Amino acid sequence: MKALFKWQIGLIALMAIACQNKTIDGPQGKVKRDALMVVSKYPGRILTIYAQEGQRVNKGDTLMLLDMPEVEAKLNQAEGAVSAAKAQYEMALRGATNEQLEQVMAKLDAVSEQYRFAEKSYNRIHNMFKDSMVSVQQYDEVYMKYQAAKAQYNGVKAKYEEVKKGVRNEKVQMALGDYERAKGARQEALVAFAERYIVAPQAMTIETIALHEGELVLPGYGIATGYQLDKAFFRFTIAEGQIHNYKVGKTIDILSPFDGKNYRATIVAIKQLTRYADVTSAFPEYQLGESIYELKAVPEKGADVSELLTNISVIIK
């Protein structure tokens, strides 16, 4: 008996609340927002999650921190390459040091003496060969040594002239190119390293977080999803018999019946819905066989829509 009595009291209370509800007149629609997905550009393992489902975040707020050891290793390699390329470029600009110049001069003196001695020996053997005092074999051996000494002398002398004049401009440009390329690789590694912080792309609500701390994130994988806060639009389903009342560009008044707030919006699009998409309510207000249209309206500029809940019902006044 007590259970039956409690059930009757609950039914009476529900009937009383239902009687107090006002009838909502006008086409009904929903508040919609653009969905956002937060992804990672590089693979990594989640170290810390700072956001929670249902939380509102601002653009640029840190949502997660990833561990990227491979990216850190590439950054260290890039730093080393920049240091080496910079040293090569600076050496090319300054040219040879005094010690290098002295080494080349000493080598030039040595090969000069060898060349002069080989030249004297060749002149003597040449005169003796003309008088048939030496064999052809002896003459060829001395001549070969003379040519070798001459070639060595010319090579060291050319090296000396190059060192004395400084590094050629082409080599300086090559060193500069290597330096710039190394700096570009370092910048690329720095950009990748900064991506270990996963930030909110827009002011948004966090609806779902797909991964947990310690799990691996792959490039392009959706880590979290949500809705954009600072932009919203209204979507209405209008039957064929009523669509003639609405035109693109027309301004309409929209009421949020649950908080009593009014909004002015402009119709920006009207399109026919396909059959599989035209049932948007449990109580459709149209006849079977009627074509159904989707009406999209955007709030006027400056309207505060951040407090409107996504998918909440609204009506056209």
C-alpha cells in the first residue's frame, strides 16, 4: 500500500509540472557549433594531461605534454652540425693562418731546392748524352726525376699563391651554403621539439579525450575533440509547406526558451535534406511525403553565444 501511495504522489507531481509547462510555438531548431579535433604532428608518449573533459579552454592553452626522445636527438645533431658549419665558414672568411702560411713556405723552399738540383743534373746529363758519353737509360732516368721535381715544385708554388691570396670566393659561398643549411635543419628540429606541447587551436570545450597518460600518440591521431566556443549557428528543420516564409538574407528572431534569451540571426543557407537525414525530432511537425529543408542562421555580429549550450533547443519567434 505504501509503495502504491508513493507512486500516486509521484504521478500527481509529474502531472502538475506538465500542466505548468508552456506550449512552444514556432519552428524548433538546435544550437550547433563547429567541431574541433586536436591532433599531434609528431609521434610521442603522453607525459601529462592538463585538460579535463567538459572543461572550457582558451586558444593556446596547453592541453598535454608529450615525450619525444627522437626529436630531442635530432635537435642535438642539428646543434652540432650548426657549430661545425659555422666554424668552416669563419675559417673560409679569414683565410689561412700564419702557421699554415709558414708551413706552405717551408715546403716550397724544400721542393725548390729539389727542383734546382734536378735541373742541374738534367743539364749535365743532357750535355753528356749529346757527346754519347752516357746511355739512353741513364738519360731517361735523370730526365724523369727532373720532370717529377718540376711538377712537385709547380704544385706547391700554386698552393702557396692560393694561400697567400686567400680562399676563393666560390669556397666561401660553399661554406656559407653549408652553414645556412645546418641552421635550417636546426630550425626544423626546434619546431618539431616545440610540438611536444599540445595546445588548444581555438577557444573550445573539451568533449572527449581519447588517450591517457603513458599512451603513445601517432601523427595525425585525434587526441581530443570539442566544440568551438566563440562561434555558433542555428539549424532548423522546415517542412515544404512553411519554407516559403524564409529567404536567404532574411533576419529572424530566435528565442532560447529555457533561459528566455533572444537572438537576432541572418539566414545564410537553405538546402533540401535527403530522406535519411530529415528525421531530426521524435515529433516531426510535417506530413509524410513533404520535402524537408535545413535552414541555417548565423547570429548577428557581436552577439555573445559562448554561454549557449551545444544542441540546446531554440525556436523562431
